[in-house]
Amino acid sequence: MTTTPMRIVHCVRSPIGGIFRHIRDLATAQSEAGHDVGVICDSSTGSEFDNRLVEEIRPRLSLGLARFPMQRQLTIQDMSAALALYRHVRDLRPDVLHGHGAKGGAYARLIGTVLRLRGNKVARVYCPHGGSLHYDPNRFEGRVYHTLENLLGRLTDGIVFVSDYEAAAYESKVGLPKAKTRMVYNGLTPAEFTPVPVGADAGDFLYIGMLRDLKGPDLFIEALYNIRLKTGTAPSAHIVGEGPDEERYRKLVSSLGLEKSITFHGALPASAAFQLARTVVVPSRAEAMPYIILETVAAQRPLIATRVGGIPEVFGKYADRLIEPGHIGKLTVAMENALSEPERMAADARELRNCLAETFSVELMSDRITTLYQELKGLKPQDVSVSGANDAVAARARPQSVYARSSNR
């Protein structure tokens, strides 16, 4: 399909984890399609591993990779950061300003609005990636962030949701979107749809992800302890990842006497981490559409996961395999069953792998998002045949949500 080249700038606060994986893949695909692409992110966040991934995409970015200090919470420093960002973005003359996450989305829409007032009809696009939608709407902090999201929604031209769950959460917590919306699943590259075997000396369980309570590594550790209480022996386990609560988890492992059973590795590529253990455990308390689920399924590794965010949409008809989030007893039982039934876990992994490839692809993800940009810019009429085909493919593996049935934006 022939496309009109655009100048696209992606803005995100934290260049780590799944949110930056999404941006990296999207920016790469858009660059290869002939668009001029730039990325803006925080200069104070990221380990050596994260920064290496950030730098890897620099050669593909004709509009450059720029890093500015951005605070996670709302602070007075946001004013000076916004001014520096505005000057940088203004000089790039973007056609599309795509903000990712709560902070990146706020910067992109505010700066885009100023640019529009000054005559640059930039399209302001936002993707929450969970972000502020994880906050409880009944708590003060949640009410503040959801009110801000509602106000920023009036300065938004397009919203990309990475799951039906995220779209429904936005509608229930923020309100009915005023912008054109599109549901686009995160995607993997063809090379990732290759089974990853493990060696004879592999451990029992693997946790891979950010080390923070939202992702549930504390539950993973406590479940291993529960199994030791029952059997007298703790399963062998590996924890791969980095995050703000790492030291607390190390102390928890030590206090429970699990130092000989649990090994911390820091950050590793998923393909390398999968070789460390027979079963992957994703005990998240909240998610949007986690890449680790897609990567695990594509690699055909046995998986234990919770019923949160968009994970049931990945599992589709196998969603009854998911466990209740935050329930240490059910997580413990699921891990015990995995130890006693390795053949069933392997068979389940093969079944789940067979329904993933066509729906969760980088090519489809990039095409649907870039087509949204073009519609917002009026660069071409909506191609019903292409859009309809993509919608049909995307719908095959996901259950119909209330949002999907009620909205056809």
C-alpha cells in the first residue's frame, strides 16, 4: 500500500519495559515505510540495559532521539521541561505528535495544542498503555488523574488503545472519548514466533518483568515459600528484571530463607530468560497488554498468568486458565500443578501458541496506527478494504467487550 510520508514524533517519559518496546517497534516500522520519525524520552530513567535498547534505534530516526529530564509525578519542574520539549518539537515541524503513557501523553497533547494555535495543524495522538487508568477512581489520586485525562481528552485528535480492556477502563474512569479511537494490539516480529527450548538444568519457574508491586514479584516469592512449607523443598526459580522495589524483594527472599532457591539476574532479553526455567509466571495485579505474555506464548513456553487487563484477550477461548490477581493461594496452587503436570503445561503452551501469530504482529500494529494518522491528517480517504480486513483479523482472537460492541469510532 502506497503511503504519504509523514513527520512523526513519539513522546514518552520512561524509556523502559513494554511501553518502550511498543514505541521502538512502531518507530522502526514507520521509518522503514518511508516516514520521518523521532523519539523523545526521559534522560534520567533507564539502566544500562534499557539505554542500550534506546540507542539501538537512534540510526533509524531521521528526526533524532532526544532525551530531556521528566519527572514521574506532577511537579513544578514540569513547566521548565514542557518549555524545553516545546522548543524541540516546534523545530521538528511534526505532522503527528504521538504521546505514550500518562506523562508523555500530556506533554504531546499540550505541546500539540500550542503548535496548532500557532498554525501547525499537527495531529495529537495518545496511547495510555495502562498508565493513569490503573489508578482507583474512588481514591483521591485516581480522581485527580482521571479528571486531568478528561480535560486532556478535549485536546486529543486520536486515541490508540492496546486492548479492549483499556478502552473500557478509559470510558468508565475518564469518560466517553471525544477523539477518533482505534484498538490496536501490541505486536511481535516474525522471528519471535519460534519455540524456545530449555536445557536439562533449567529451573522450575521464571519471573520476568519490572520489579514493582504492580507486577507481583512479591506474590511470586511468597508462592515459592508456600510450596516449601507444604513440601519441605522450595522450587528453583529465577527473577529477571529491574525496578524500584528490587532491594525490597531481595530482602524478602533473604527473610524467607530462599536465597539458595531464587536467583536474581537483572535485565535480560526475553529469549535468553526463557531458557532459564520450565514455566513462566506472570502474577500481575494490573496490566494493559503486556508484551511478556505475547513473548511467552510465541516462544511456546508454559505460562501461569493472572486475569487482568488485556491478558484474557490474548488467551481467548483459553481464558479460563487464568488465575485471580492478588490471590496468593490460587497462585500457589497453579504453580504446584505446573510442577506435577509438566506434560499438560507443555500441551497448553502449544495450543495457545497456535492462535497468536496473525493477530499480534508488528506489521498489523504499525499499519493500523499509521492508517489512523493518515485519517486524522486527511492524507487519503479511508481504505475500507484494508481497514476492514485488519479489523477482521484483529477481532478473531479477542472476545467482544462491551466497549467493542457499543463503539464504532
